[in-house]
Amino acid sequence: MRTTNIIALIGTFMLICGTTFGQGEGLFKQKCNTCHMVDKASTGPWLKGVKQKWADAGEAELLYKWVANSPALISSGQSKMATAIKGFSASEMPPQIATNEEVDAILAYIDGYTPPAIAADTTGTANGVTGTVVPDYEGNLVVFYWLFGFMILMIFVIIIMSNTIINFVRSDFFKNKLKEQQENKGILGIVLLVGALGVMAVSNNSYALQFVSAGETTEKTPWLLVERMDLYLMLAADVLLVFVVLYLRGLFSTFLYMVSPKREKVKPERVRKITKVLTDTVAIEDEASILMDHEYDGIQELDNNLPPWWVWGFYATIVFAIVYLFSFHFFKTGDLQEVEYKKEMAKAEKEVNAYLDKMAMNVDETTATLLTDDAAIQSGKSIFSENCVTCHKQNGQGDIGPNLTDKFWIYGNDIKQVFGTIKNGTAKGMPDHASKLNPIQIQQVASFVLQLPYTAGRSPDGTEVK
């Protein structure tokens, strides 16, 4: 049972690591996502490896003071790193309320971040426009319900089986049969492991799942956004719980076998005949007839035939190879991998386009239109408040970014031009928002910007548009 205890310790370690990484992701989205991006520089610098850089400079502890109040640390003159980085952006980093442990969790998440694999991309359409595949949140939510229900069922089964085994081991009947057995420690290890796995699943899901907030929903958007990675985590947890159930079942069977009277098993005649046909082995009492002449250090060899099932399988592979060769290379009755791949990609492109049409998200910088209804404008205002006020201020008067309410425009004031600027970003520091907003949200915030009344602020940039 020592192995079980070791597994339980490993599960607890995975719990700590998984929880820390999940907390870092949630804290980053809550406190840092407005000015920083996880995979590149934005309004703020790229944070990957920043903790090690401050440590190499001998200012590891000052990093926490920088996060808490960067202007105070710069004015104190205590930190060379703070002085070197203050010119990165025209705006100062606002003070952050975060403990040292929360800062470590955020930086650990950034250092360990790997970009998610793209499931499928649309290829160019007839007019040269590319789109982004929107996850099937409704389907994912249904699968999530099934996986979560199965997890609850497995945990319920594990609790019942664990209690049954513990009660059985503690019974006088078992103790009288095996006084020297001490299996309770192993049961405790299993219970600890199950508890660690359960808390891991809860902690990871609490930071991976996303609830829909203002401005993100459409008519058919579900209340809970379940990504493909969330389903993988749930599936992995369910598989682990199934293994635990199987282990407990085997453990109970072992205990039962240890105290049950032993019965000699005799193979039925039919089983012996089937074994003979499949293996073509010689009975033990007749092995002398197939004993070979040579001997090595007292070790002799039997001249057994190859198992018939193996020989039949070998002949079957030869027949399959001949059929495959003529079918795919001579008669071409089937598609090779490359041709099949191209057909599947073309089919997927049609499905993606049909989905975008169905969800009314087939909007881009060539088809965007100015929205005027109150619902769309209010949604755009909410999106603007969450993503744009850091650089453009609450009323759009500008700060780091230009004034959005005057008549001067750098990249044009047409709805299609504004849509493209928000979607793709600019070379002067504005990040792209295609990765954060869907096409409908970009159209809403662009329409909101174009109806903003004039507010005095930053001096004009760009060309005046009358």
C-alpha cells in the first residue's frame, strides 16, 4: 500500500500546481488584461520572464513594490529596473491591490503559457476575406453536463465502495482471518487521492469556465462558455475516477479472495479444445516428444509450432496489402490521405461559412454597417468601458491614444475603416481586438465611437475630416 500513498502525494502536488496556474489565469484576466497581453507586448510590456530579470538585477523583492505602487518606487530611486522601464508607455501603471502570492501566481501563469492549438481555420473566401471559427458553445455545454453528471456519479460510487471496504477490513470476521494485514492505510491513501482529484477538478474548472458578461452575448449564446480544453480536463478527471473505481473493485475482490475458501478450478473440455486450436501447444506430459537436442547450461528448448492465430494474422496482412495496393493505387476506388484531407477541408469551410451566416457573425471590414439602435449602442458602450478607457478615457477624449470625438482621424472615420482599425490594431501601439471580441461586438463598439459627442482632450492627430 506504499504505492497508493505515493500516488496520493502526487495527486496532492498536482492539486497545488493546477490550482496555482488556474488562479494566475483568473488574476491576469481580472487585473492585467486591459494593458498587457499574455503572449506579446501591448500598451504595457510583455511580462514573460520578468520575475527572473528583476531577480538577476538583485531587485526581486522590489518587483512586488513596483506592482503595488510603481510611481512611488520610481520617485524613491531605489530600483534601477523601475527607472529603466518607466519610459515604455506614456501612461503610468496604476497601483494594484495584490498580495505577493497573487503576483507570483500571475507571473507563473505567463511564464508557463502556451498558445492554444487552433482547431480549424477558414481558408480565403471568394472576396479574399478570412474568418475565425467560433466554438460550438451550445454543444460543448451539453457535453459538459454529461461529463459533470458522470463525475458526480463516480464520486458517489467511490464513496460507497471506500466505506464498504473500510468497514469490511475493520470487521471482526476479517481481523480473525488475517490478523497481520494492515490494509487500512492503503484505503486512506485512495481516499486522499480521490479528494485531491476532486478538488483539482473544481479548482481548474472554476478558473477555466467563462460566464457571459455584458456585451458578449447573442441571441443563442449559452449562459456558460465551455471551451474544448474544459471538456478535456473534465474527461481526464472522469477517466481518473473510473480507474479509481476499478482499483477499489479489484481491492475488494482481493480482500474477499484472501478470506474465502480456495476452490480448485478445472477448465471445461470446450475451453481446452479452443486453447488447443488457437495455440497448437503440446500437453505437458508429452513435451518430451518435441524436446530439441541442444542444451545450454542445463537449459533445453522445445520445438513448439507457431501459434495458429499468429500465422492466420500474418496471412491476413498479406491479403490486405494486396487488396489495398490494387484498390488505392491501381483502380483508384478510394481516396489517398492527401485527397481525403483536401475534401474534408473544403467540407469544413462550407460548414464554417454556414455557421457564421446562421449566427449572424459574418461581418468584417468590408461589410460592416453603422448601427443606430439603442441596444447595440449600449452594448458598444459597455465594451468600450471594459477595453478602451485606459488609452482613450471614458468619454473618448484621448490620453495615450488619440481623441475619438474630434474631426481628426489617422486611419479614417468610415464605419468600415474604424471596424478594421479595432479588429487588426495599428503599428503605433494599439493592439488587435479580434482575439478578444467577436465581429458583432467590434461593429457595436465602432458604432458607439462614431456617435460620441465632442469632448475637449488630447490635441488633434491625423487629418481633419469635414
